[in-house]
Amino acid sequence: MARNKNPEETVNLILDVSYRLFLEKGYERTSIQDIIDNLGGLSKGAIYHHFRSKEDILVAVIERMTAQSNVILEEIRDRPGLTGKEKLKTMFWESIRRPVQEDVFTAAPNFFESPGLLFELLHDTVDNAAPNYLLPILRQGIADGSIDVDCPEQLAEIILFAANVWMNPMIFDDSVEVACRKFRVFDRMLRGFGLDILDERMLERLKELAEIYNASK
């Protein structure tokens, strides 16, 4: 098969194949050659024309998944009829309940060996998720009286750092037990700010994701 003359189609093909292989074999056990072998004749040069490494492919796969998540977060942020506190609880639940989260935990990339991916996560947390989704909800809650906090900008960042980084078992290779203990501590931290937004349903879902991750190692 000759190189696809449409660069966007080529990139999408590489990402689709890589995503499937990451789920089937795990990120660490998928090689560039595995990806090439499943591209229907595209050469190694076609991959390296668009991506410098397997890690770059993973970053692009995650970015595509993040874009889909952002659509959901935007809808919750702008949903009428909910207080800021109610939106905050809804955002946390919808973020972890989506089936695509199971795919992420199944692929189980090693963040310590993928600095580009870890940087992408930190960058998205500080420059995108916190200011564009969580902060507006906190400000709405302050305005409608359902949330009473100071320094909402900094609080938005620390909440998402805790949720996306510290509580992420893929980053610290946490056992299911440790992941559950972190959830309890996170819950107490939020309650200290008057944000009683976590519940046992969320704990059970987090436990399920941690079990998926640990089974995929």
C-alpha cells in the first residue's frame, strides 16, 4: 500500500492502530514494529514523518481522548439548573464513569518512562482543565452560595493535581488498597473546604479502575 496522500488520514490510521494495540498488548509491550505491521503497508518512514517516537504516538492518542472528555466537561460547566457544587460533583462522577477510562487503565503506560506523557498531563491540568472547567464552576458556586472558598484559582489547580496526578495509580504504581486510601484522604481534604462532593459510588468506581490497572501490569 502506497503512502496515504492525505496526511490527516495517515495520522488517524496510525492513532487508530496504535490505540487498538495499546489496549490489546499494553503500551509497554507494543513496539513500533507492531504498529507498522498493522498499518496495511505503510512504511516506518510514514510513521516517523508524523511522530518522533512511540511515546509521541501515545501522547497524541491521549490528546484525542482528552478532547472527547473536554466536550463532556464543557457541557457540565454550562448546564443550567445546577449549583456550582452540584456541577462539581457531576464533573467528578462523569470523569471517572466513562468506559474510555477503562481503556486508559488497561493500556497502562509507565509514566516514569514516558516523561512526555507526564508533562502533557501536568500541562493539561494547569493550562486547560483547571482554568477552563473547574475554576468557572468554583466561581459559579461562590456566586450562588453553594461554595465558600478563598483563592479559587489555586484551589482549582490543587484539586486537579490531587485527582489527576496524586490519585492516579498509573503514575505511582498504587495497589488497589493504596488507591482507596488516597481517595479517603482526598475526600477529607475536599470536605475541609466545604466540598462534600465525593461518595461511595465514586470510591467503588475508582477501586474498579485501580483493579483494571493492576491486572494489566
